[in-house]
Amino acid sequence: MIAGTAACSSSSSSSTGKTGSSAGSGGTGGTGTAAAIDPKTCQGGTLEVLNQGGISILDPARLYTSGGGNIPSLLFRTLTTRNRLPGQEGAKPAPDLATDLGTPSDGAKTWTYHLKDGLFFEDGTPITAQDVKYGIERSFAPELPGGAPYLRDWLVDASDYQGPYKSPDGIKAIETPDAKTIIFHLRKPEGDFPLLATATQFAPVPKAKDTGADYEKHPVSSGPYMVASFEKKKSLQLVRNPHWSAAVDTLRFACPDKINITAGLESAVINQRLATGSGADANAVTTDTQVGPDQLAQLNSNPDLAKRISRGEFPATTYLAFNTKVKPFDDIRVREAVSYAVNRTTVVNAAGGTAVAGASTTFLPPQKALGYQAYDYFPAGATGNAAKAKELLAQAGYPNGLGITLFHEADDAENLGPKIATALQEALKAAGITVTLNPVEDSGYRDLTGKPSSEPGVSLQYWGSDWPSGAPFLIPIFDGRQIIDSGGNFNLAQLNDPAVNTEIDAINEITDPAQAQARWGALDAKLGQQALTVPLFYEKDVYLVGKNVKGAVPDGWRGQYDLSRISVK
């Protein structure tokens, strides 16, 4: 999903405030923070979390996180969760409340789960399949907006369901024949269902404790921690849940006795506090602020700082999006010319350099879980191929060059602003393409570009994956059935190719991840030949942790360390 969708998730954020989705993949651990932790002996201490983003939502129905998010996963267990391991092993789902990843039937249109024994809420009440179903149904309520929308589309006859407050009979497509079994009936095959089942909408909610919109003031925990205090957008204090058991939750180590999250801090302040590590800051981390330029400049000369760096990759691509319905971008030769003319070296430098961005010629980022296949149909080299671009422009009827307008955000916070746009403007100038920059206030940018009737010919865009698979990366961008004329459209090429749509449906039927990955990668490569986008760079994430923090190894799902596996003792 696009940046900025997760209110209390672990979305990545650079020193300039760039945010990503709550799900990621790939990445490697930084040196010095990867010491093996024994969950039996790592207990004790208080972990401090220093964040920019305010904690504005704490209701599992309203959170937009997959893989449980970083902070939400401390409170909410779901049917499945991320595997919480370094590298590509961590890009896989794992059973959480459920005994396994689910049993598909009816061609992956029906998924059956069984709950583990020994599951309890924070008050000692047993967790049942009915609690999981009720938690999902709450996410449909208009009174609780903001959660991931997939189930409304995937479940049979659920698109108009209005939640349990208006429709207490519930969703018929979700069956709970007994307290340990929950069955989902989908309207079409969905091989990625075990990945979706990591979302916080799948967290159990006891109906007797539901207070509607006020539930987030003290949501009932099913995870290793429970809420001690919560001040919206400012702070959250967590203490141990006495009814959580490590015996039935081996993925969360839950080392600290307490976790304090402080929000509303400036990025420079966070990085300086982490670097200095005085007092309680020695036990501190951040889930939304990447290393700033001051700290990056010190890494080669400061060994202590360098060993406290954690590096990962969130699956995200920054790219140029073409509207193929408007001139001159209805001509593939013009789109190809722009692709050849791009100077990815200057673009990466504008994004902060190779430590935080990697040049990309594919729409899928270079992560196996997504199905990445390398290709470069319009090789621009490191600095652009102006000669080839001019040749194509001449073939397209523009022998004397071409003028275009590039729309971008007015602010550089999400790397969609003037810095990147100016770098592109300079590169395309060498190819005879005169670029006029059109900045748009960030608040209205998605409204403008996401409505086909107002979408410009070319704009700067960013896409991050909701879970590590090619499906949430390619479907919203290239499935013609996803085009939304009224607004909120992400298929900016406005591509509606029956062959592409058919291939998407065929891949969705596949429940073997390896087979699906190969097909998603092949589809990305096929789409790349049409020059519908110009991939610019993929995201690299660099985080700094306090002196006493151990186990800050990024998992393969979000490219970020897992709070539930960190030790501060």
C-alpha cells in the first residue's frame, strides 16, 4: 500500500520523515546488534521507543498493519504472523494463534484454521474462534474506519456488511463450528490468504469487552504485553500480560519487563539521543526514524556507532508513473525515451545516497519473496543514455526535443518532492526533454494523481508492499479491474489488459509460495517491456539503537528489527 497508511504500525521513516507501509521484506542485520538471544535468560529491564509518529490508533480493527506491525504485535496475536527471522526466512508467515498456516480447499477459495490450546486474554479468559471472527467483523464497522480493506473484497457477500453494531448476525462467509475452528469462504482463489491473516484485523476481540470507538483506550491484549497507560499521539506504556505464555508463543521473546513508547519527537532529536545513549536512552530504539545524515557521516570513523546500526530493506519502489491515456505518453517511444534518459545516480544521491536507496530498473524490489527477476529493457547506465533517448524521440515525431510537465509533491518528506524532481529535470534536459516542475501540496497530491480524470501525464510515485509477495505490489498498480474512476486509483497507467488480468487470477490460485514468486517475477518482467513506469530506486533502511540493545536484527518482512525479540538487559 502507499505511504502513510499505518497509524500505529512500524512503517519506516527516514530522517526527512518518509513513511512506508507496515509490511516489508528482505534485509540484513547490522553488525554488533545481532547477538543471539536466549528468550529464557533475556528477561528484564525497560525498553524505550522514541518515535516521530504519534500513536493515534490502538484498535486492531482500525490499524493498517500486516505482519502484526511492530508495536501492535506486542499486544495483538493474529491467526498467523511473520516468521520473525533475519533475511528471507523472515519473509515467510508462521502460525500464531493458529496451529498452522491454514488448510486451503475448493481451489484456495476456502481456508480452515484451528486454534492452539492454552490461549488466553489478559484477564485470563480463553481465546476462541468466535473472538477472532468478532474481531474481524468489527473491522467492517463504519464507526471504526482505517483498517486494511482486503476482506471486504475477498469474503463471499461481505462487500456491504456494516459490522456487528448494525448487523449482529455477522458475516456468513466466516464460520466457527466450534471454539477452536474458523473457516473463511472467499469469492475467488487467494493463495496469499496466510499472509493476509497476519493483519491486525485477525486479532481476537472479546465481545463482552467491546466498547466500540472507545475500545482503543484499553484494548484487551492477546500478546505478551498489555496497556498500562495510553495518551493518544503522545505516549504508550506497556507491561507484561500475566496470562501470556511463551510455551504457546515461541516467536515473541518478550524480554523487557516494560516498554515505553514516546511519540511526537523530532527526527534529529531521536537520532542524537540514540547516538549519545545517556541514561535510559541506552535502552532505546525507534520504529519510525532512520539514521540521519549526521550519524551516517560518522559511521566510518566511529566504530561504536557503526556496531549499533541495523540495516534492512522494506519492499518499496519510488518511480515515475505514466498516464498512457494522455499525450505524449500514449506513445511507448516517448515513455521509452524518458526511461533511457533517467540518471539514477543523481536521483539516488538526491534521495540520500546509496546507504538509503538502491538504483532500480525493475518495478518489483530486489527481494526473493516478491518474485524479483532482474531486467533492464531501457539501459540508461549510471548517468542516463541521452543519445538513445533522442533517437526514440525523433522516431516519435519530436526531432527537436519535447516539453513535459512533471508533477511532484511540494515537500521532500516522502522523497516525492523537489530534490528528486530537480534531479530528473536535469537528466532529461540532456536528452532534449524540457521538464517543467509542478509541485502539489502533499495533502492534495493523492487526490489529484489518483483520479483518472485529473491524473497528469507523468508524476513521481511511491509504492510499498502490504506483505512480502508480488500480489500486493503488482495487482493495485496493473490490474485493470482495480481502476477506480471516482478517485483513490493506483493503476496510474490505466492499464486494462485482459491477458494481464487473467494471469493475475491464475497466480492467485497458487498456494505454493515458490511457484507464485516465479510467476509474479515473470509478470513484472513482461509488464516492464511496456514502459508503463520508470523505476528509480528501492528503499534501504538504516536504524540506530541504544548501547544496551541486543537482538536488533531486521526481519525479512519489513526490513526492521522486531520489538518482541529485543533485549535491553
